[in-house]
Amino acid sequence: MEKGFSLYLGASGFREDQYTYMQTMSEAGFTVMFTSLHIPEENGGEREAVLKGMMEKAAKLRLEVVIDVAPDALSVIQSLRAKPTALRLDHGFSVKEMTELARCYRIAFNASTMTETFAADLQNAGVDPAKIEVWHNYYPRPETGLSRDEVKRRNERFRAMGFKTAAFVPGDKELRGPVKAGLPSAEDHRSWAPYAAARDLTDELATDLVMVGDPGLTEHSISSFQSDEARFRAEFDAELSEAERTIAGLKHKQRPDPARDVVRSEPSRSEAKKHNLQVFPRSVSARRRGDVTIDNENYGRYQGELQLVKTPLNDDPRVNTIGQITESDLPLLDLLQPGEKFSLCAKDRQGK
């Protein structure tokens, strides 16, 4: 998964904690950084110095930098010693200006304005399609993001034109104001965990580059991106037995023949048998989507099998429910591939 993050400039300048965040994200495998020169007019005189500091830090970390820029800010870009990798062009550029800029930078266009006719105009002007990227907007206001179907439809069309596609997922720590409701491209992703939204973009919605729109991710999300592994946060029953706790803490892998109703952990049953773990029955209830279950001794040779419930199921005295996956991680249930690894971790009181 090609992935990037966002940092935004402000009147306070480039802060040391932002550089620390850049280092953390770089170490986690993020290779692209996005920022914008749309700074309030009263800070316009400071933006060159602020951006210069950010660009020099990015160069040390070997990050590719994409800057959202309007025509009146080109002079700031040209004054930089450390140049950006790509420019995301705002309104106001002519095809001739875009062609000239494409000689020095990759150019990222707004997905809402890219058409076959415009693409043909660019190529007729001599712009190499390999230097063109198409980026979806992010949508700060709830209820205004794109549908997942629309993102997929557009991305498939852009790919057919030979263009790289990019879209945004929300953060889950520091959210950008003033709305502070996440910065996704697809509305459904606003309530999803960032890694789940990213997997959906790349696995299902024909997206080449995933960008975190908000300027902050939790340690859990950073770790998920770094390992590229589904790490389900779950609230576990307070009275787990030692056998149940041991099975839940295993490194799991979905079976190569995925079930319709549940995610089955391939190694859990054999590990339980190997270590003579006995799972005693407990009180039962109907199984909800996201429940974490373990088959108990009443299920015979299936004793110890851990499952994640994808569709609601009736109660079964042979199956213990030991926990519930946090809601924002639930979409990962449908994205796990045959044979894919996953793990479970206890969420804290804030659900992180």
C-alpha cells in the first residue's frame, strides 16, 4: 500500500512536534506528505519561511511532498531550495501553464474536474500521462463525502486513462478544524478506522495512493499501517479464562477457504490442542456482528477455534462469546483476504 500523511501550516510556524510526527510517519513506511499553501492572508508574509522549514525537514527524511497551490503562490514554490515532488493545482491555471509546470513536477489534478476532454487537451499539449495524478477532494462537513461506488467508478475511469489515483481517509487523533469531523473522500469512511478505510480504497475502490487527511493518527493506527495487518481492537469479557485469554492473544490467520458468516482463525484450534487448553462452556446469547467467539469443549474437535462474527447468528451452547470488536474496526471483517493474518488487542477506555 502506497500511503501518505498531511501537515498544515499555520501562524505558529513549523513546530518541533510536527517534525517528530514526520519522523514517526516516515519510519512507519509513509512516503508522501501533503500540505497546502492556502494560508489566511494575514499570514501570507510568513508562509515562505514556514514552508521552507517543513521542506528542509521533509528532504532529510526523503519524503515526497505534494503541495496544494494556486497561481498566486507559485513564486513561493519557486523560491524553495528543497522542491516539492508534485503540485496539486487549484483553479486558475491554463493548459499552457500546466504543461510548463509538468516539465519540473508531477501534477495532481482534482478528480472532480478531470474529464476525458481535459485529459486529451493535456496529452495533446505534450504532458506525459505518467506525470499526471488524479486526487479526490476530502470533505470536512459530514454528509458531503462521495459514495464508495462513485469513488470506484471515477478511479477505474482515471486508471483507464493511464493516471495514478489518490484519495483521503480520516485521522483518528488530531482532527483538522474548524469542523473536526474527519477528512475523508468517501463519506462512509468518516466513521471507519483509518486503516480500514485505506484498505477499502486500495482493495475495493481502485485507489493507488492513500492519504491521511487529518494531521494526526493514534499509535494503534500507525502500527496497523506499518505492519499492514488487520489489528482488531476489542472489548473483552472481564471474566476470561486463562485458556480463552491465551487463544485470543495468538497471531491469527484467516483460513484459505473463508466462511460466509464468520472469520475462522486457522491456527487457534491446533494451538489449543497442542497446549491442552480446555475451554469450558459459559452463558450464551445471540451472536452479533463483531463478536469474538471461541468454540468450547461441547464442540468436540472444534474446541479452541476462534471466530469473528460477520453476520448475526443464533446463540449456541457450544460457542463462547468472549468480546466485541470496536465499531470502527468492523469493516475490516469484510476486507480480510483468504490466508491473511490478523490479531486482536484490548481497546482502552477511549476505544483506542
